[in-house]
Amino acid sequence: MMKKVLAITMAITMTFGLMACGSTKTETAEPAAPAETTTEETTEAETTTEDAVAEVAAGADVNGDGKVIVGYISKNLTDPFHAPINEYAEKTLNQMKSDGVIDDWTGILDGETDPNKQIDRADECITKGCDAVIVLPAESEASDPAVTKLADAGINVIVVNSKTTSTDARAIAYCGSNDVEAGKMLGEWVVKNVPDGGKYIHCTGILGNSAQIDRGAGIAEVMSAHPEFEMVGEPDTQWSGDKAANATTDAIAQYGDELVAVICDNDDMSSAAQRAANDAGRSDIICVGVDGNQNPLQMIKDGDLGATVLQDGVGQIAAAINVITALINGEEYDSAPVIPFVLITKDNVDEYLQ
């Protein structure tokens, strides 16, 4: 903030200085004839200075170069949940550049679900002179240096979808959903649909990711209040459908009819787990996860999957871009918008299936 204030003060001082020079020319005895370009140059300088003051005051041009450049560090370019997020960001930021709202953006910088790659991408954003950078972290702790590097460089950081350890302290906004609530919704669905209880396994996301931590906490909160259920495994399935399918097959082999549910941290895993259960002749096993991708939605429509918890990733990235727009316009913004989860079942799946 002090940098912005100093920038505004210096710009205003320059403007007044130029105006003062113009007002004293007629008061000087026998002044030398100025070059014809002096007035034009002064006017142009005043206009440029006024534009720079307006940009700095809006809080968008942190570099003070009269341009607004946006960076975008993705989690990855491959998984079904992040594909529509990236697509929306690319379309919207290209339109903002075309409309002159921003001067440029980096394009989608692929984080490759690798914290070290995300740190490298942060360095790229600093080199490119970005004023604001959107980050979708791969991990909570390991991706945190990407956020702190950007913040240390004076860049406005907006974190989306999952937090890093210093997001609350260093980012200007976090745009996401309450993952504890998602976990609770998963647990409640299982309790409602298997009233007699039984054994279940919990297939996790990448350990240390904030969504994995918070969804697990929500699941535990609900299930611990129901002693009729017993968690018999919590395999490190790393958001992977293949790993979740294998874990489900192993659990069926070990626990047989006692296994009643597979609770998953995302839908790549829940849909794969349900297929594995169905292929084993165990369509009675309840499998549920988070994201609401089109594949699990179609499975719900077809009666092959009971439910999913929709996470509105496009809503999250839209909220992040709205923060940047507010900075440009010098407007207030919500620094922690919460995008709600929605339980999707056969009763409302048609509203969300494309």
C-alpha cells in the first residue's frame, strides 16, 4: 500500500510541476522562445501522468508501468475437473484483453500437478511483469513458495480451489468452496442410504492437499457419530481412478458382504470405484465422491452411480477474475467468496448434465 501511495504522490507532484512551469513562462522577463513542441510534449506528459495515477489508484498496476498483465498458473491441463476451469479462464481473459480491460496475460501456465513446476511458473510471472496472478495449487505446503514468491514481488495473488499454507496471510483473495461441508455431505449420503451401517473405505486425494485434508475432516465428523459404521481402510489413492478401483477390488476381496460403501475425495475415484464394484457383482455398494464431472453425472442418469457432490470450479475461477476486474475498476471485492457445493442425485441430475 505504501508503494501505491508513493507512486500516486510522485505522479501528482510531476503533474503539478509541469503545470507550474507552464504558468510562469509569461512572468519571466524576455524569455527565450520555446520550441514549438514544448507545449505538445507537456500536454502529452500531463495526460500520461494522469493515466498512470488512475491506474495506480485502481490497485491493478502494481508495477507502475501503465499496463495490467495477468498471470495464470493452472494445477494441470489434464484432469476432467480442471479442464472447464482452464477453458473458462482462457476464454474470459482473452476477451478482457480484446476489450482492452487488461493489456495482456500469460496464457495458461501448466503446473503439471507438480509444486516445483508451479514455483517455476511463479518465476515466469515475475519475469513477465505480472500485476495479478491466479494460482490453482497442486499441494498445500509444497506449492506455497509459488504464492509467497509472487506476494514478495508485490504481485496481487488470487488463490483458487484449494489453499496453500500461507494463502490467508499472503493472497489478496481465496476463491473456493468449503471442503469440510463436501465431506459432511458425502458422509450424510452414505448414512442415509445404508441405514444398517457396515464397513467402508475412504479413498483419499493427494495427501497434504487442503481439499484432501478438509474433506476427510468432514467425513470423519459425520461418520464418527454413527458407530454402526466402521472405516476399515484409508488408501492413499491420490485422486486416481485406477488406484481407487484397485482399492475397491481389494476391499471387496477382504471384507465381502460386510463392505457397504466407498467414500472418495473426488469423482474420478468414485466413478472408477463404482465400476469396479459393479463388475464384481456388487452394485449394492454405495460409492460417492466430489466434483460432479460429466462422466459421473451420466452414470447417475443411467442408474450406475447413486450421487455426487458438485463442486462449481467454473464459479470459483469466475470469482477470481471478478477480483481482478474489481482491482482494475478501483472497487471493493469479496476476499473470500464461498462457492457452495450441491448434492446431485437422480432427482436433479438433468439440471446439470450437459
